[in-house]
Amino acid sequence: MSSDWTATGSMVRTPPGMTDDLAPASATRMAKHSLVIAGHRTSISLEDAFWIGLKRIADGQNRAIASLVAEIDATRGEANLSSAIRVFVLERQGAGH
């Protein structure tokens, strides 16, 4: 399933059918989303649970998901972007952010 996330200012439109109340089976479903990072359109595949976590972090910082992903991308080193996002979300959730 592919859908676009549109970032406008600090607001992010959640893809249709995606809520914060995911059932365990849907939390592990892979979803591909397109974002514009540093002027380039890219697609990222993550489990729904990680998209939800990333959205919560972005909302908590009052910023767009695309902005947060751009920051992760700039600091990820050799890591795959999807893997770097997963680690970022896990670290923030574990730290109580």
C-alpha cells in the first residue's frame, strides 16, 4: 500500500485508515510513503507502528514528519534510512520523549 504524507507547516495529514489505535496485526504491516527530503522525493517503507511513532515524535516537536526525516537522514551515516528511522523512534520512545 502506498500513500503520500503531505507536510504543511507543522501539520501532517495521516494517511487514510491509519490511526494511533493500531491492532497488533496492522502494527506490523509494511507501508510505503513518499516524502520530499532536501528537495528530492523518496519512498520509505516502514511498519505502521514506526510511522505512528514517528508522527507522535514530530507532533510532540511541533514539526512536519518530512523535517524530522530530513534530520535523521542527515545524521544517519552509513545506515539505511528506514533502519535509521526505526532506531530513532525506538530510542525516543525508550527515553520517554
